[in-house]
Amino acid sequence: MSVTTDQAVDPSGDDAARTARLAADMTADATAGLSSDEARRRHARYGPNVLPRATGPSAARLLAGQLVHFFAVMLWVASGLALVAGMPALAVAIAVVVVLNGVFSFAQEYRADRAAQRLRDLMPTTVTVRRDGRTARLPADQLVPGDVVLLEAGDRVSADLVLLPGADLGIDESSMTGESVPAARGAGDTARAGTFVVRGRGYGEVVATGAGTAIAAIAVETQRASRPTSPLAQQLHRVVTTVAVAAVAVGIGFFGVSLLLGRAGTESFLFGVGVMVALVPESLLPTVTLSLARAAQRMAGRHALVRRLESVETLGATTFLCTDKTGTLTRNEMAVVEFRSPAGTVTVAGEGYAPSATLSGTAAAVAALERAADSARRCVPDSHALHKGDRWVAVGDPMEVALAVLGVRLHLGDAGPTASVSPFDAVRKRSSVVDGSGRHVIGAPDSVVPLCVAGTAGADDDVAAMADRGLRVLAVAIGSATGGEHDLELLGLVGLEDPPRTDVSDAVRRCHDAGIRIAMVTGDHPRTARAIGLEVGLIASDGLVLTSAELPADDAALGELLDRDGVVVARVTPDDKLRIARTLQQRGHVVAMTGDGVNDGPALRAADIGVAMGASGTDVAREAADVVLLDDHLATIVAAIELGRATFTNIRRFLTYHLTDNVAELAPFVVWALSGGQVPLALTVLQVLALDIGTDLLPALALGAEPANPHTMEGRRRQRGLIDGPLLRRAFGVLGPAEAVWSLGAFLTVLLVDGWRLGQTPSASLLATASGTAFAAIVLGQLANAFACRSESRWVGRTGLRGNPLLLLAVGVELVTLLSLLGVPPVADLLGGGWPSPLGWLLASGAVVVVVAVDALHKAVRSSRRPRGTA
């Protein structure tokens, strides 16, 4: 990313002029640097070297947003209407539901919107700087443009710098560029704030601080990149809008009917309001929230930390996955895996940086390897592996550590003292060390091989063969201690790789099986990326491999080019990743984007699902993402997608369950209205609310915890809404009418058996008994419906009662609640239903058989049209 800044250190000249000016002030060991007075003036002008604070919404605004979105507003209105209708307890209950859900969602969103502030953690607290001709250790926020900073291995770069003559550094820029191999940087090169020095020593002049640095520009871009509305939020909005409109329409309708039947205006209004409130799905919001929370908890158990609950379902909707290479597809561990010399080839098989390995090759080839490894490790005397916890980790440049580990694996002894060192240079592309055994040289083959006069037979072919496999190739040579870097003997070629994770191939295959298109989007070299892509099965031998420079400028052409299964885009920039995500979204894809660096922040935030690496990634990436992988495995992403798909199916399950109940709840009011009041109301408004909040909530939550179906990851997820034709037909045309007809039939049977006739007003005790029967029939019918909703295709006898212990517990609680609502006199009197007669209980129990039978018949009729992978 290019960054412009007005922090000119010297208006009279450019960076090259400043470098020349400071070089003229070099003392025996360093530059003079700024004077303290000049540093103070510049600090007053440019301000402290700190990143700008995020300007995101305040905590109060975020919380308010969770309490006044459309669904919440609808429930607030319902709470107010309940209060007007004389039901204060219900009003308070609804308000509590809104507040609890709002606070829970706020806690998730608040952390997610603090990504840019965590960028501060990338800035060092103190730096070594030249002031007044002396070396001093100062707080990093005191740096100003023009300061001269000393950098050494292990330092984090504190500001944007231009390196001065004599500087020779290896800088890990992966957090900014995505390139896994540390970059060699010398005089005139730029070192960006937030990167790490892994090798060398040198001075640099500060050219930008604070808001003027490249990392600050990425912070701004991260803040500007807005998160798209999740598919779940869009669909829930449609569902709630539809339900709200229907509830209002029905409430107004019953208000009119009540007036026509002769009720007073106030009484009719309160009746209409009661029906309206009864139809509002008060339990839908907590059911969805708690279902997502449980799924998030299960994902955390699989090492995927969900930071925004809606992301659970969005993961399941993913149709295009853009993944990094290093650390996600690979282990992010460099290792020597192959050695070639005229004596033959040796294969090295080891685990990470562990000190043991297996060698495969002839005795002569192994002897040649030992000689080459001895020279190579002399060139990296400060690199080694450290045993930390249960694994070995690199200390230093990963490539140099891999060479040092090779020496350990070959049981080579102490290398001895070094007489002189010619460090790696970006122009020479090699380094050399002189000691008592000669001059040892290591570097790029095109730099070292031309200097050799022996051992070069077949070297060019070997380099090409190893490079085509994606290996990073180094040439190792030896010469006279006094002869300079020429007339060398080539000892051999060392091939290093960052090996793929063992489970990546299976994860890629599961993505293919699930119809999820996958692309590798990496900052690495295209040849290396292609080799990894081929090895893990991400691309075919003729798969598309592009570099950033080859991407079309036109977004439509870019989308058409990338919208395929299996593609590699190498040498990408932060802007490329952001553009790729947005282009694929414009083509209708739900895009999941992985990343671990500072540069990935904007793309992670703009993608439908931003997936950050928790083990190796930066805080910026983790805070900008929706999901954080605790183990950095691609397989973890795939497991999370499977859980996301299962969660979507579970939401459909409990929506079917809820809507079925609404039909049975509304039916008594419809019959009352159509009969002109000659048929008494089978349910009161409070009984309807008791069904919604008292008996239906726990089974719905249990359906939200249904385990994933074995076919969940087979075939692309159908692009259907939470509520579609099949779901509506099942709820409103099959299960709902079955419950409604049976419960009303039980209600009327109890009345008729006791002598009631159409148009008569039954006694209060008889009406209470009949109403309690209808209430029990609906609850028991919903009990059966809960098991029926476990599958859209298999009847209850095939799904069985096991597999979801939470559902069994919820049904048990539902039965206890039913007995309490009907058997505790004060509660029964409040609701308006009494204890059913023996006949009533018999009729109510029949609802279980009716619902199961009707469900089985419906599934048998449509079984031949069942799409594969449906739960």
C-alpha cells in the first residue's frame, strides 16, 4: 500500500539527499542524529509517534443500536401494548427479553469494533536513537521525522525509516506484505513501522511517524471497510417484518370483528391488542440468540472463536473461501527436505525444528550432505531452535534456523570461532564466513553457482527441478580462506519447504464436496504457491495461477476470472485482497477471507466472514475478524462451516416449531370470529402467551442444539431463506392445522359431552375445563412436533428419541410446566384454563398420535423430492 505524508524532514531535499547529508555526519560508530532542541521543535510540529485512535461508535451508541433495531422495536411496541391492555407482567417480561439480548449482542459487537486501537500493540515502547551525537534509549512516542534509529535483530521497527549506508538487515514483513520469507534490506531501502528485524544491524532515518506511517494508513482503511449485513440478519429482518405486519393486520381484524359482535369500543380495542401481542414471537429473539451462542461455544471447542454471533450462520452460508498459504495451508516452519549434489540426492524427513530426522540416500550422498551442512551452519551462527512447551520453535530467521537444525540432525560438532563475516546483501544475494576450515558461502543459486569451478555438473537442472516443486533453493560452496568469493567448489543444493499441514488435503476435499469454491490468496512467490496448491489438491495441474500484476483492472473481468473452484493469486497486496472480496460479493458469493497480518485488516472486515489466525496472527487481524482460529488450521475453518450449516438447519427447525404453534394458537380466535361468537374462545390471550414463553421456549432451544447431519457437507448449500415454501407448507398446511383441528375438536367434544349446544354460553367451570383440554392438546401436540421437527424428511420412528439429550430434558420440563399451569389453582385461574377431565386428558393425549401420523404421511408423500443433504 502506498502512503503519502507531509512529514518532510528537510524541505530542501528528498530521501536520497537526507541520506547523503546524514552519511556525511557519520562518526566512528554511528550518525550524529538530531539535536535535542530540533527534536523538541519537530515533536511540537508533528506530534507524538502514536497511531490515531479509532473513531468508531461509542459504547453507548453500540448498546443503543442493539436495543432499537427493527425486531427490538417491535418487541418494545408489544411490551407497551401489553401494558395498555392491562398485562403489566407480560410487558415487563418482554422488556427483559429485549434488554438481555441487547446486552449480550452488545458485548460481542463492542469488542469487534475496537480493531484499530489494537494496532498500538504493534509499536515498541522504547527505541535506541542518536541525539546530540550520543546514543540514547527513548520512549517510542518521542520519535520525530529526521531521528536516526539503531535497529538490531529482535527489534520491532518503531516508525517508517529509510535505511542508511552500512545497514544490512533481514526484516520480517509478513504482517505488512504476506511474504513469509524475511526481506533483505540495505541502504536506501524502507523499513515500515510494525515489522520485525530478524537479522543484522544498522541505522535508519525516520521519514514518517504516527498517523503518517503505512500501518496508520491500514488502520484508516480498516475503519473505513464496513462489515456487510449478515445473511441471517437479512432473513430475520424479513421474517420479523412479515410477522409484524401479519400480527397488526390480525389484531385490527379482530378489533373490527369484536365491534361487530357488539362489544364496547374499549373492550374491543384491548381484545385486538391482546391478539396482536399474542402473535408477536417474543421467544424468537432469545431462541435465535441462544442457538447461535451454543453453536459458538461448540465452535470454540473445535478451536474456532466466534466474535460476532451472527457469524455462526454466515459461516454456514459460505460459498467462496479465500485462504492464505503460510500458516493456514502450511505449518509456517521452514525445513530442509532435500539435498542434491553430484554424489546423489538425499531426502530429509523430520518434524518441524525437532533435532531428529530420517535420511534417505546413498552413503556418498549423505557424506556430501554432511559436508554441505557443516558449511551452511557456519554461515548462521546465531540461529537455533528452542524447545518451548511441547514443540521446538525458531529463534531467528526461520530459513537460517532450518540450516542450523540440519546441522543438529546430522550430529555435527561445534563449528568453532569465525574470523570474518560478509553478511547477506540484497545485491550479492549471498553471504560468506571465513574460519579455520576455509571460506563458506551460501546464497541464491544464480549468485553462488557462477563463482564455482567444481561440483556444478547438472546444477542448473537440479535448481529448476527443485524450484518447480515449490522448494526454496540455496547453493552451498566452499573455497580458500584467502582466495575471496571465487574459484569455489559447489558442495550442493539445499531445498527448503514450509510443509503443508497434514489435514489440509482432507479439508480442501471437503470444501470441494460441499460446493465451496476455494482460492489461495497469498503474498508468496507464485511458483511456491502453485506447488503447495497442487500438493494439497487446491488446484489441478492446469489450474489458474495469477500474480497481483496480472489481475484485470476491470472488476467485472476480475470476478469472472476468479469465480471458479481452485485458483491461486500470488504476490497480492492489501488492496488486492479487499478488491477480491468485494468483487466476489458482487457476483453473489458469501465470501470467507483468512488473514493474519496487519495488511489483512480491511479485507477481513469487508468480507462476509473474516477469519484470523489466533496462533500466528497479529492483534489487528484478530480484532478485525469475525472468527479467530485458535490453531490456524484450514480444517478448523471447514469444521466451523459445518457447524454453521447445521445451525442454519436448526434455526429452520425451531422456526417450523414456532410457526406450527402459531396456527394452533390463532385457530380458536378465527373460529370464534367466523361463528359470530357462537363458539366460545378455546384459549385466552394469556394462555397463548403462556404457550409462547412458558412451554415452547425450551424445546425450541433444544432443537437449536441438534447435532449436524452426516450429509451436512455434501453438496452446495441451497440458497434458500430461513422461511421458504416447503417450510410454510409444512407449518401452515400440515402440522399447524393438525394441531389446531385436534385441539379445537377436543375443546368442542368436552363442551358437547357436558350438554353445551352451539350459541349457548357454557358455565365458567365447563369453559375452564374445555379450555384446559385445548391448552393441553396444543402443548402435547407441540411435544410431538418437537421430535417431528428434528428432520425434514424422516418420520419420528426413524429419527428416534435419542441423539439430542437436551430435547428430552426440554420435553420433560415442558410436561412439568403444563401440569403446573393447569394444576396450580392461582395460575390456572389467572390464565383462564382448568384441569381437564379424564376424557379431556384422553383427547389431549391423542394430539401426540395425530401430529406424528400426519407428519409421517406428509414426509412419505414428499420423500421422492428430497434434495440430498437435507436434514
